[in-house]
Amino acid sequence: MLNLRGDKLKHCTLSCLVARRCASWEVDVVGILKEILDLFGPGNAERSDIEANRIGISFSDITKNDDDCFRFCKQVY
């Protein structure tokens, strides 16, 4: 099981995992919507979360398996 400690590591890894299965633009839109919801709810909206999502999405193009998503994101976060 992955040990996802940091918030940005979670954003990056999850976006990469989902983008391996869905269109990149869809993953980006969902990430942006999540941050908008955080503006009006109990979450903490951060522009850097969107950047972490986009880094994860970019990694999805070069990963060979799901474990690569965590490994690549961990190098950044």
C-alpha cells in the first residue's frame, strides 16, 4: 500500500492514476472543481494543489504502471 503523507503528493499521485484511465483534460477539470468546492466548504483551496494535479497528469503519459505514479510524484514532493 502506498504511504501518501503529503497533500501535494496525494494530489499528484491520484491525478496520475486517474489520468492513466481517463482523458487528461477531464482529470484537470475535476481537480479545478475540487479546489472551487474547497473555497466554499471545509476544505483548503490552494492553487498549488492544481499545479500538483497537473504534474501528476503529465506523469501519466510516461508511466508504465500505477506504482510509477507514486514513484515519480515522490521525487517532486
